[in-house]
Amino acid sequence: MNLTRRALISSMAAAPLLGSAAWADTPLRVVATTGMVADAARAIGGGDAVVTALMGAGVDPHAYRQTRSDIVAMTRADLVLSNGLYLEAQLESFLETLARRTTVVAVAEGTPKSELIRHADYAGKADPHIWMVPGLWQHAVRETLVAMQQAAPEKADRFAVNAQAYLSEIETVGNYARDTLAMIPEQARVLVTAHDAFAYFGQAYGFEVEGIQGISTESEAGLQRIGTLVDMLVTRKISAVFVESSVSDRNIRALIEGAAARGHTVSIGGELFSDAMGMPGTYEGTYVGMIDHNSTVIARALGADVPPQGMNGKLAAGL
């Protein structure tokens, strides 16, 4: 049944409070690109937001392309949150187009420029992997809070309370990471991984970081790079390297085989969560669990006496 203009105006005037109450009770619809961004949005939103993550466990954001269902979800959302800093390289064009009709916020781009790392192989752009250091990730969480408050101002106070509690959890795991990683002997603080996602980590915790591939997993790892890293492993007697949940272990296996051919044994120190968190519904599938896992795995593999269950005793299978 069609309402006449007069009837429509009358009905709106008759129940303004009912309309505002219904609006206040409607959850904010948020779509986030990565699991780390989605975790922040869920923590801030609580029961006042419905958050969808495009990329799940083991998904590489550097190479991810939107699907038809992603397009539908993003166009129907009240707010779309990305990491930004060119992490979602293959989504950039679509997100720019989407921003003409939907609010799109790149939360990592709220990080002070003085705290961003530039890279010779990533001309004109900053390293996007700021979540590796909880103190840096707090900038993105605050940007997420502001974006959600602006999208649903009637829920702003509740969002602020939730965000403060979440930021406190991030500070706690950041302190754990700092203290745990400091237990590794200084000469052993060398982190060899599949791609260069740990530069902020290395800077914050005093590690020498070597990735086989560059900042983006789209870059190719040449034989020369693998040969150089094999030389380093053998010469410096480094005995552990790390695979990543979102990157193929092919190149890491090549390192291990290359070192073995020269009489030096290298083992896999563990699997790290670099560009994606663990499985949904698990402790490692949260941001706090991700950082707890990485810090504990690295510390144990490189010589620190750290309980295998991690900060909260929640790590799966005791590593």
C-alpha cells in the first residue's frame, strides 16, 4: 500500500520517539577487510555492531581480490574499514570507487608518519604491518573508534567504554611481548621469515629481521636472495627459521634444504601469524591471542625459558 505525502508526514510526526528508539537499537553494520581490523571493530561495537571480516585465517591480504559476495556486503554496510597503507593492494581500486557511496576508512593511516617505516623496495609507501607492535596498533584502534562513533553517534558513549577496555587488553599483551622477547639472548635475536612483515617488530624489540620476500608477498624471492640467507644461516649458526600462516612455506623449505646441503641443520621454530590471525572462535583468532602466540613461539624457539601456554595459559596445544 502506498502512503500519500500527507499521510507519510503525519505518520512521521506522530511517532518521532519510536523512530529514534528503533534507530538507536539497530546494530551498526561494519565490514572489515582483515581479521585484525575486524577484531577491533567487534571489541568496540560489542552488541551494538555486526561486523563481517572479508579475509579469514590463512588469507594473504596483499593478493586478496574481492568476490561477488564481498561486493554485496560492502555496498550494504554502514561502514567499511580497511587497514590501508597499501596492504590490500588488489582491493585499492574497488575501495576508492566504493568510497563515493559508502564510508570507507583506512584505520592504519591514522598512525603518526614519524612512526611509520619506509622501505627501499616499496617506493613512496610505508610498511603496512603496524599490528605487529601493540603500541602501534593502538593508533588503528582509536581510528576505528572514531569511525564507528561518526557512523553511529547515538552509540558513541558505549563504543568509547568498549574501546578503553580493549586498549587496556592490548597494552597488557604488549607488555607481555616486551618482557618475554627480552628474555632471548641478544645474539640470538635474529628472525628469519617468509616475507618482510616484521620490520616494526624488529625495531620495537631489538631483532634483526630477514624476510625472503619483500613487504608484499606479491614480490618474487630470487635464488640469489635465498642463497644469501643460506650463507647467513650457516656462517652465523642460526638454527631456527619461521613459517607464516598466510604465506607458502616453499621458500622457507628451500632455506632449510640449502643449509642442510652445507652441513648445517636448521629447523622450523614455529608458525607465526603475520598477515592473518588464527581460526575464528579460537584464542589465536583474536588480536591479543595472535600477539601472545607470536611472542611465545619466537621466544621459545630462540632460547628463552617461556611457558608454552603463553600469557593467559590459553595457547592451543601448549605449542
